[in-house]
Amino acid sequence: MCDKNCASLALLSILLLSGVLHLQTVKALGSGCKEVERKALLQFRQNLADPSGRLSSWVGEDCCRWRGVSCNNRTASVIKLKLNNPFRDSFDAYEDDAGHELGGPISPSLLQLKDLKYLDLSMNNFKGFKVPEFIGSLKELRYLNLSGTFFSGTIPQSLGNLTNLLYLDLNNFLDQSNQIGLGWLSGLPSLKYLNLGGADLSKAAAYWLESISMLRSLVELRLPNCNLPILPIHFPSLNFTSLQVLDLSNNGFNSTIPHWLFNITRLSSLDLNTNDLQGDIPDGFASLNSLQLLDLSGNSFLEGQLSRNLGTICNLQTLKLSLNQFRGEVSDFIDGLSECTNSSLLEKLELGFNQLTGDLPSSLGYLKNLRYLELWHNSFVGSIPPSIGNLTFLKELYLSSNQMNGKFPESFGQLSAIDVLDLSENQWEGIITETHFRNLSNLKELALNKQSENISLIFNISSHWIPPFKLTFINIRSCQLGPKFPTWLRNQTELTTLVLNNVRISDTIPDWFWQLDLTLDELDVAYNELSGSIPNSLGFRFPATVDLSSNSFEGPLPLWSFNVTKLYLRDNSFSGPIPRDFGQKIPFLTDLDISFNSLNGSVSKSICNLQQLLTLVISNNNLSGEIPRLWSNISSLYILDMSNNSLSGEIPESIGSLLSVRFLILCNNHISGEVPPSLKNCSMMDSLDLGDNQLSGNIPAWIGESMPSLSILRLRSNYFNGTIPPELCKLPALHILDLSHNNLSGIIPPCVGNFSGMKVEPPDSVKYEGSLQVVLKGSEYVFYTTLYLVNLMDLSSNNLSGEMPVELTRLIHLGTLNLSRNHLVGQIPTQIGKLEWLESLDLSKNKLSGSIPPSMVSLTFMNHLNLSYNNLSGEIPKANQFQSLNDPSIYEGNLALCGDPLPKTCSEIDGTPGDPGGDEYQEDENEHDKLWLFVSMALGFIVGFWGVCGTLIIKKSWRYTYFRFVDKIKDQFLTFLALNVVRLKREMLEKNGGGET
């Protein structure tokens, strides 16, 4: 019994002792990391900037419990430092989360971490500090991530000493581009992951592929944006037997796709996007059976048709081919994708921004795993195939900007997973009903808009219908939803964007809409027939856009939340004054357009407190009083349009503080005084329109010296005097110059031929220049989007004198030239036919003389001509455009002009009263012509008489011969006469005799 008890007690004692020893061991190990490593970490932290206190847990004895530190469970050695910044997910060093970034120098104390295998400092900011050379001495490192750290300098060659390294990520780790070699890579034979994205490898452009191919264990290689211009076409010594992921995107490759890529048989991801690759897509891609992602997007010169072979890669999950030049139909390609065994695995297909044509094939419906389908910006036609309803996993569909038409299939209602639906900019027709939306319970975004005002698609939805979805984004434009305001919006309580533009709603906005408690980013109901007043109850989220333009809203201007930044209320019936506290209620406005309303009173001074304002358009109202004088607070304003009001007083000097203003439009007011010199500070001016006011003084010469970008100068219908300053000729971009209806005198400066804007074709890209009222062909027109095409010079109704400068004929793209109602003399330049784009020419009511230049028949675009009341002479041309310019009023008042369409023929010119201003000159010219007629007759008589008679008097033999010839002719004539008399008498006798019988 004792033996058993003793044995039990002994065993219990051993177990207790073992437990105590184990606890002591655990306690010893858990009491802290190695002291030398703890001190090393503290010294490392001491050198770092840590503004957000991410390393505040680095206190106490146990460094293994510190944030970002991991230790070996057995040896307590630090093996992992994960100090990446989790608050930044981009490579932009100036994000709002920059306060979480670590910075400063990296302490060499890290060398004390002898067993460190993992070091991640990514997404921090070490700008101004170099990557320390000693990192190459951390021999045990398996993982090194310095991506997005903005170190200075270059890659230290010592990295090649990390022979055990498996993972190296240096993506965008330098703060500036420095050329980098690749020789150090040879020391990393075990590397499986390499990312050098953003590094400048142009120094290694000739041998980069050879250097990389030495890394035989490489599984993933990423070299995006590395400035590599050469992608070798041939590469026989390929060693990438393990490579599965290859990213060579955003380089400068300008070759065809090399065929050695198809020998990397384990490749699952290939990204060649945003290069300059060219040619067709090789059929060799069909051999890459493991390929799951292929991205060839953004290669401007890839072309040809998409082959059926490309569609046979049945493991493909993502295919990106957008932003290329692919053309032709896609039927074969889609058919190939749909014939994979057990259906295609394709989830994402991007074919946007190409030149693809034809109908969408029905086989599209067999790609049943599709989640994302992007076909926008092509030239697809026809309707959507009904098989689209089979894509029950489809979440996003983009078909905008094609040429598709036809009706929507009702199978649309089966797309139960659809989240985003963009069908904009097509020519859809037919009727949309509730059936098209019946199962779209996940729909969040619906875009069905087009810029064309033609409406061919009609929503026919019951007023009692309750949609299955809760939309956040609606953009419907140029479709018919009206005439009633759509009641199905009543349960759309999650809306942030609502655009119902030009949808033929003729109604008031119901009260329930204003009570939806929405917080909107955008509200656009422009171009309808909505009426009623607008409450101020709607909420908006910064920055918000509101567009109520072109309706019939009335009442005072609405003052919404201060979060509104763009407010367009033009072309309504809003009335009353601009509220005095307007600038305080909506202080963050950047764009304000309240033109074409019935607003009255003065311009609220509070508008000048809108410091963020970029565009201010308050034209076409009944505003009066003076222009406010406090403009210095709006330094970024670039459009100021106060035209067509009743504003008076002078242009305030403070407008000159608008250093960014490009469009200053104050026309059609009662503004007086001179142009303030402070405007010379507005050096970015593009369009200056001060026409139809009461301005006086000289046209400032500094306009031509201080506004080099000026393209439109309109000062018509004022009281400007003096001469046209030659400095205006220094405006190379000027293509509209209107100084008409002033009191200008002197000559037209010959330097007008320097206006380059009237010599060259307008740019291909449409340039916004605002709107402008222009007098063309005797009528007034308002130009908007096509204003950049108008090339005009109008100097009419002044007191200009002298001749038409021949330099005008250099302006070969001038479309309208009006010099009428001046005192110009001399001839029309003979080379005027060089103005081959000229459509309208008015030189009437001057004192021009001479003939109409024959070169004018070359003006084949001319459809308006007025040469009346000058002193022109000669025949009116008959060729080309002159055949249609057959209104006599074009040429009237020119006494010496003849030919069609005038009643005067050129063989006999009748003198008729002309322009009173030219009578005296015409009489002098007639007297001059008579004198030359008499002189010519006298000379003709003398030469004719003495040329014959003088010879007969001097030469006797000629005299005898001449008179014998005359006698002979006389005898023959008398004989002929006698015979004819006898013959006539005989005929008369025979006739009488016959009558008696």
C-alpha cells in the first residue's frame, strides 16, 4: 500500500515540478524579446517621424507584442516588421491620409535583427532620404516591400546580396525618375515575385529581357511604366518556365506582339495595356490554355478583326481590348467564346472605344458567367438580342455611344443582378414599360441620355407602378417621360443624381418630390415645360450641380443649400431682385447662370464675395444701376457676361483685377466713359465685347499689346474716335474684329494682313468662345458652339479714308468683310480673289473707282455682295458666283457699270443720277471722256484724208491709175442701173397685161 502511495506521490511531484519548470520557461520566453533587438527597434523608431502615433505601442519589455512586430515563437527573435501605411492605397504622396505616413531616415540598428525575414515599409513617405545600403546585409530577408515610399536616389546595388529573397516590391518607391540598371538582379536566384513599376529602366532597354530571364524561379513579374521602348520580337533563350503573371503595361513598346510570349505556357495573366503595339492579334494566344487575364487595351495601333481563335481560350476570365483600332463584326469572336465546354468562364469583357460594327450576335447570351460587359464607343447597329436576358449574373452593362436602334427586348427584365445600365447616345425607339424593369431589384444606376434633341423612345409606365429597385443615379435625356412628372420616382429615396433633361414634362414638380428628404449631387430638369415656384427645402451634398434651365419656373430666385457649387437657372421667368445675401447663402458657387429671366434691380454686391466663382452670366434681364466695384475677391473668374441689361455708369477699374478673365461681355447696356486702363492686366482675355454702349475716347492701343490671346474684339455701336491703332495687328489669334458704327477716322492700317486667325483654318477641336451677336449679310445672328468658325472684319459706318490696303488679300480664311459707309477711294485690290473663303463682301457707299477685278470670279463661296454707290466702271463679271448675284441693287449707284443685271448695256452707257456724294467726280470724268473723243476724231480724219489724197498728189502714175479705176467703176454702176430700170418696166407691163386678160 505504501509503495503504491509513495509511487503516486513521487509521480505527482514530478508532474508538479515539470509544470512549474514549463511555466517558468514560458514566463522566461514571454517576458520580452531579445534585449538587443528591443533596443535596436527603439533606436529605429527614434529616428522616424510618426505624426499619427502608429508606433505608440512600442513601449514595455516585450517588443514581440508591439504593433507591426512579429517574433519566432521558439527563439523570440524578431522575424517580421510589417509597418506599411494601411491608410493610403495609391501612390500619391499628397493624399488626405498623409498624416499617417512614417518618415525620416532608416536607422542601421535594424542590422541587429539577425533573423529578420519580412520587412514591409510600403506606402510611407521617406522623401529626401536614400534607401540605406545596409539593407543588403539583412541576409535572412525573404520579403521586402518598399513600394510607394518615395525614397531619393536609386536602387542600391547591395540588394543583389539578398540571396534568399523571394519577394521584392519596389513599385513607385523613388520620389523622382532616375535611370536604373539591372545588374544587381543576378544575385537573386530564388526570387519569385519582382515588381519594379515606375522605375526608369531606359538605361537597360537593350538587355532588360536577358537580365530578367536569369531569374528562373520567377512566378510573377511586374514592370509597368518602366520607360522600356523595346520589346524584342525574337528571344530564343527563354527561361520563364515558371512564370504565371507578366505585367509590361504602360511602356513605349511600338512593335507587333512577339510570338515568344506563346511559349510561356503556364501564363495565367498577361498585361500589355497602354503601349503602342501594332498589327493584328496573333492566333498564338489560343495556345495559352491557362490564361485567365489578357489586357491589350490602350494600344492605339492594334487593329484587324477579332478572330474566332481568340475566343477559344476557355479559361479566360477577363479580356480587355478597349481603346484600340479593332474593326469589323464580332459574331465569330463571340461565337468562339460561347462554344467552350461547360460554357465560358469569362466574367469581364471590355471592347469599348474601337471601330467594331454590325449587330450584336445572339450567342452573347451564352456567356452566362459575364459580370461586366463594356461595348461602348463603337459603331454597333441594330437592336439588343433577346438572349441578353440569359446573363443573369451581369452586374454592369455599357452600350453607350454606338449607332444602335430598335426596341428594347422585354428580356431585359430578367437581368436580376444588374447594377449599372448605360445605354446612352444611341437611336433607340419604341416604348419602355414596367416589364423591362420587373426583376431589376439590384439596379442602382440608369443612364439613357443622348445629346440629340430628337425623341424616339417613350416611357409608358403606369402612375401606380412601384419599381423593384432603389436607384442612386438616374440620367435620362431626350426621351419622353411626360407629360406628367413621373410618379414612380416617389419611392426613390436613395437618389443622389437626378437628370430628367428634355423629357417633355409639362407639369409642376409635385410637393411629394420636395419632401423626399434627398441629398443630391446633381439635379437637372432643364429643357422641359415645368412651371411653378421652387421651394428652398431640397438638400444637396457638396459639391452639387443644379440645372433648371429652359423651363417656365417663376417667383424669386431659389436659395438652396450652401453645398451648391453650380447653379443654372437661365431661360425661365424668375423675377424680382437678386437677393442681397445671395453670396452669403450659396458661398461656394463656381458657376452661376441666371440669364434670360425677368430679374430687376441692381446687381447684388454680395456676388462679388463669391471667391470660388469661375463663370458669372446674368445677361438678358432687366438689371439696372452701376456695375459693382468690388471684383478683387474673385481672382479665378474667367467668364463675366452682363450683356443685354440696362446697366449704366462706367466700367469699374476693379474689373482689371480679374487676372484670369477670358470672356468679358458687357454689350447692349448704357455704359459710358472710356475703357479703363486697368483692363490691360487681363492678359488672358479671349473675347472682349463692349459693343452697343456709349463708350467714348480712343480705342486703347494696349489691347494689342496686353491681350495676346484675344480672338474676338467687338466694340461696335459706341462713340469711339481717333484712328484704328496699328497695335491691334499684334493679335495673332484675332478672327472677329467689329469696330463698326463709331467715329473712327484715318486709314485702315496695312498691317491688318497680319491677323493670323483670319489666315488659317479653325482648329479641329471645338474651342468654347461663348456666344456673340454678329452682323452677317446685313442681318443679325447669334452664334454659340460654332462661333469659332466665324472669321469677320467689320469696319463699316465710320469715317475711314484712303485706299483699301492690298494686305487685306492675305486673309485667305476671312468669311465676312464689311467696309461700307466710309470714304475709301482708289480701286478694289486686284488680288481680292485670293480671299477664297469669303462669303460676304460689302464695300457700298464709298468712293471706290475702276473696274470690278476679274479675280472676284474666284470667290465661289460668296453669296452676299454689295458694291452699290461707288464710282466703279466697266462690265460686271458674268462667271461663277456672279451668275447668282443678279440683284441690280448690288451694283446701283455706279454710273459707269454696265452689263447684267443692270439695264445698261456696255455698248451704250446712259448717264443716270448716282450717289450724290459722287456726282461731281462723275461729271469731271464725263468731260474728260468727251475731250478724248474729239481728239480721236480729229486724228482719224487727218490720218485718213492725207494718207490717201497726199499719196495721189505726189505720185502721178498712181493718180492716173486711181482715176481710171474710179471711171471704170462709175461706168459699170450706170450700166447696172440702166439694165435694172429696163427690167423693172418690162415686169410692170407684163403684170398689167395679165390683169386685163
